[in-house]
Amino acid sequence: MSLPRTVRAALTLAAASGLALSTAPAGAAAPSPPPPPRQAAFAKVYAATAKYAYEPLAIKDGFARTDECAADPDLGGMGYHYINPANMGSVDPAKPAALLYEATPDGKRELIAVEWIVVDADQDKSTADDRPSLFGQPFDGPMDGHYPGMPIHYDLHAWLYKDNPSGRLSPWNPTVHCPAHP
């Protein structure tokens, strides 16, 4: 059966358009996806934390809301940390100790990342023999606590809900900014 000329032309155009859209422009490097085991672990994180895009669910599930936004003038920001004490010490992809939010122009908060926090066993920043890892990535630290009473610890951030030009597992995101205080 022979297709009418206009149908053949439309199909040819559609196929060519699809091919053109599936290739990157010359010189542009498409980001490479993480290796399969990391993708599977990130899928577990998404499955466990996507509901926290609705901030009240995070609070309901034990993540304490904070009003201090973490930022560094040279490195970028982390945003607002909501910490769940029950998940401190976890290296389970589905149980991060903290959720990170960024203020939106309308005054709400948007989920941008998650963080795992593990207390340093000997509380000595000069040793790191108990450094945990997750997704094949060693945690940052050991470092001082970020608020009074927080022990020396290790942490690992995963920017799953906002792109981070510094890397998906980098601690600081140069595109995150804290609101100015009057």
C-alpha cells in the first residue's frame, strides 16, 4: 500500500525532527547520568522524600523547621535545614537526617536537597577512620557542629530537587541564596 505524498512528507519531517531533538549540538557536552547503582539509590531517595515537597508533611514526619538559612558568600548556599533527630546517623538512602529548603518569592519554601548526618565517633576532627560513605561518595568532614550543641560530624548532601552546578553531591550550591534580612 502506498501512502499519499503529504503523509510520507509529514512522517519524514516528524522522524527528522525527532532525530534532531535527540542529539546535542556540536560542542555541547550532554551531562552523563550517574552509574546504574547510584541511579537506583537516588530512586530510593526520591521515593522516600518526594512527598516533602509539601513542607507540612516534613514537619508532620519529625523534620524540625528552622529559620536560619545557611549560605557562604564564596561557595553559595544550602538553604534552610529541617532536621529529623530519628534519622541522625543513618546512611540509608531512604532516611536522610535533613531536608533542605529554599525560600520562594511568595514566601513559601521549596524542597531542594537532602542531607545525611553521622556523628563522629571519637569527636576528634584530626581522625577520620569512621568516615561513612553513600552512593560511592565519602561524607564531608569531620567538622564542627552547625549550631550550639551539635557534635562533630560528617555529612553528605544530595541536590536532587534543584540542579547544582558544583555537582549533585557537593555541599554548597552556587545557585542557592538566602533572603536578605532588614
